[in-house]
Amino acid sequence: MKQGSMKRKKSGRQALGAYLCRFRPEPEGGFTVTCPKLPPVVTYGATLEEAQANAHEAIELCLEVMREDGQPIPAPDRDLASPIDQLVAVADADA
């Protein structure tokens, strides 16, 4: 086996943090997503998973444009090494 074949390929940029997004359920279904620290980021997904994927892509594109334009990049809301807080819906305990 060649020595170089065991090396990991490095990606261009590694994620170091995460931005808080708001997922608003829409009356007709799906979710609209906004990112308070990155106002240009507004996207939609028919499912929560699709909305999350679209938000990820929109944030990456927004940051790329900001870098290209020489704009300051807002600090992430969370270090990826910290715990993740997320609401988990359950049936009413009194029902």
C-alpha cells in the first residue's frame, strides 16, 4: 500500500460554528427559515429536513458572497462542540 493513500482529503473550509435559524411552520405546510445574524438568508422547505438542508445551503452561499464582497462575517451563534438545544414535541401530558 502506498503511504499517501491513507491521508484524508482536506476540504476547502471546515465548519467551525453554527448559526441560529428560526423555522416557522406555514399554514399551507412546510417551513420558512430565517437566520437573524444573516438577514439575507430566507428559505423554505416542504419538510423540516428539506428546510434544514436549504438553510444550510443558503447560509453557506450567503457567507461565500460576504467573503467575496469583503464584508465582515458575523460570529457564529454556537461552537459546534457545545450542546444543541432543540424543542421536542410530545402529546399533552394531562390528556
